[in-house]
Amino acid sequence: MADMTATQPDIRPRGLPRINSRIVVMGLYLVFLMLPIYWLLNMSLKTNAEILNTFTLWPRDLTFANYATILTDPAWYMGYVNSIIYVTLNTVISLAVALPAAYAFSRYHFMGDKHLFFWLLTNRMAPPAVFALPFFQLYSSVGLFDTHIAVALAHTLFNVPLAVWILEGFMRGVPKEIDETAYIDGYGFGRFFVKIFMPLIASGIGVAAFFCFMFSWVELLLSRTLTTVNAKPIAAIMTRTQGASGIDWGVLAAAGVLTILPGALVIYFVRNYIAKGFALGRV
């Protein structure tokens, strides 16, 4: 009997290409993902009159006045400077604290180690609103209110546990025999950690730095509560754009575009570490 499962002839009309469903789904996903970003860029290149009165897919009267306002007005561009300062401080402090802590959790067993590790993660689970009032009163008492270091230290509350959790997974993947061999060869702990161990977990450090930067960059509640003028971040400035004439939608859209750029640049420079980190680490 002839095989009834033989391949059936292609009865589609000739000339019609085969549609790959994966490409269609991926294309729709990219359109859905990029549409808000395109619309933000589109608004940033329009005047307020065009934004409010007409619906256009691209600017009819192209203008860069919104970007000029941000780049020339200290009330705007200092927000970016303040954000970059405290985010960079937070990333450096978080990694400096998390590296030795993660090494201790990955290499040693001590009383209460699992409970301490769980307690660190609970700090990451708690919403920032829980700690806004204690930080406000504490920093006001010691004179750190409205400073960059105040926001950077406050953000370590949720970035250090995250960095410890990520780095501990990478460090467990490094055999302990490497530590012992280095000590036999005469390496001290500091030299071994910097020269040998850190290069082995470079991907983990890149992933941890990326997440610390991003979580600190997008956090609003603590940074807004702990600053007023001198260290006010761009996210807080963007929430105070309404004046007597209403909301300046064009300038607000331009600020949003410029706020996306630092994160995009960070992703670009650490993209190789992030790819390895997602493949090898516990992220």
C-alpha cells in the first residue's frame, strides 16, 4: 500500500512567497516596542502648537528648539549632571561593597550565612517608599540632605543586595583550587583578587554594574525625596514642567529622549559582558 503520509504537493498559487510566522511575530514585537520611543522622538521635534492641534506621523515644522532649551538652561541640564554623578557614585560603592561580600558568601560557611544572605535579598524586595522617611530624617540630621552622596548611599540599599546575589553566582562557578594555587605561588589576597579572580568574573561584574546603573538611574521616589535644588535629578525635574502656560510637551519629550541615551550607551559598552552574564550567571 502506498505511504499515505507522503509529502503532499504544494497547492499554493505560484508566485506567492512563504510567510515565516516567526519573522512576522518578531516584526510586530519590534514595532510595538519601538513605537513609544519613535513617538517620543517625534514629539521632541515638534512645536507645542503642532503637538496639541494636529495629529502627524512626523514633524511638519521640524524644530530643535526643545533640545536647545534643555542644553542651554541650567535648570534642565544640571538635572542630567546630578543624575550621572550620584548614579556613578552608587555603582562604584555598590560594587566595592558587593565584591568582598559575594566572595565571602561563595567561599566560606559561617554561622547565619544563609539568613544574612536572605536578609540582603529582603532589602531588595522592599519598596523604596518604606525607607523614604527614615532616610529623610537621618540625612537632615547629619547634614547630607540634598547632596549626591546621600542619594548614592540610599540607592545602595537595593543595589548592594542585587550585586551580591549576581556576583555570588559567578564566584561559585570559579573553582576553589584557583585560590589555593595562587596562595601557594605567593599571592596575597588583595593581589590575587585583583589580578586573577576579578578577570575571571569580569562578565559578572559587568552585569552587576549594568543593573546597579539602571536601577539607580530610573529610581525616582528616594532621589526626589532626598533632594531639592543642588542634587535634584532629571527625573524629578521632568515631573515639575507645568507652568502658567501649561505643560511644555515638546521640551518634556526632548528631555525623555535625552534620558534614554545614557542607558543605551551603558548597554552598548557592556553588551559583551551582559551577553556572557545572562548565559553563564544566575541572571
